[in-house]
Amino acid sequence: MSDLDAFLRWNSGHLLENRTRGAYAEWLVHRALGLDSGEHRVASAYVFCLLAEQDPELVDPQDLSQWRFWVVPTGKLHGGRKSIGLQPLIRAYGPGISYEELPDSIEALRA
């Protein structure tokens, strides 16, 4: 492992920490779409991500089956807000989709 790899692991902390989990979720979305992580775009949709496993003994952020995603067009959020609670999100947009479904869901918005 290079010194940079060691530093990145040390700096990132554990994937379950709030400060790291959000960045990891954003990276997952970029990876699912095949985007360069450095790109900045004007979004036409938000992708809300949830590490859904509830059992602390089983939580593994690297297990993509434990994540749920919601792709919400920016115009669908009321009042231009950029956040929504989990229960209102589920009521409005269903139980979420899997990591594997993410690219097709986003591509459907582009069409």
C-alpha cells in the first residue's frame, strides 16, 4: 500500500461514520453512472441514498445490496428544497431502488 493509500484510509475513517458515509454514497452514484468523480454538473435530479441495513452486526457499506436509492427530478421537490425526510420520501417515491437499477433509472429521466 502506498503512503497516499494509507493516508486516504486514515483520513476517511470508518465507512459507517456520517462524515464518510455521505461521500461514499455520492461516489457510489458516480461509479454506477460511469462518471468522473471530479465532474460538477447542474443536476436535473437528486439521488437520495440510504444504507438500509438496521442490524449493527450486519451493516456493511461495501455490500451494495444494503443500499437503497431514490432518483427524484429536482422539480418534484416542493419549494426548491434539497432534502426530504425518509418517510415522506418513501411515501412519495416508493421503497427505493437497488444499486444495479440506478443507471437505468437516471437514464430514463434523460430520455
